[in-house]
Amino acid sequence: MDIKSKRLLFLVVSCSIFGVILGGTSAWAESKMCWRADTVTSECLTQNIVETTVQGMSTGLLAGAGAAFGAAWNLRH
């Protein structure tokens, strides 16, 4: 594995990790804010916090990896 491949791999992994952290945190916070609203909707009562958090984490993973590949593509061209 050459140095460029290692750098790209590091960029993708680090952006993906940050994406997972930010996506999971924001989804968890959004579900908590839903419970603290003045009027709790039926959507709040039926949503699964763990499932919502995992969905946010997976979205963050894809967003982070996409951002890393986009940045690498932009620097290359």
C-alpha cells in the first residue's frame, strides 16, 4: 500500500468516525428534545430511541465517507 492510499484510507476512516459520532449524537438529542416538547406527539411516543440513534449513526457514516472521497477527489483534480 503506497502513501497516497494510506492517506486516503486515513481520511475516509477519520471522517467516517466523526460522522458516526455527530450523526448519532444529533439523532439522540433530537429524540430527547421531542420528549421535552410542550406537546408530545404520537410520533414521539412510538419512536425507538435506539433505532433512531443507529439510523443517525449510519447516515453520519455515509456522509463522512462521502465527504472524505469528495475532498480527496477535489484535491486530486
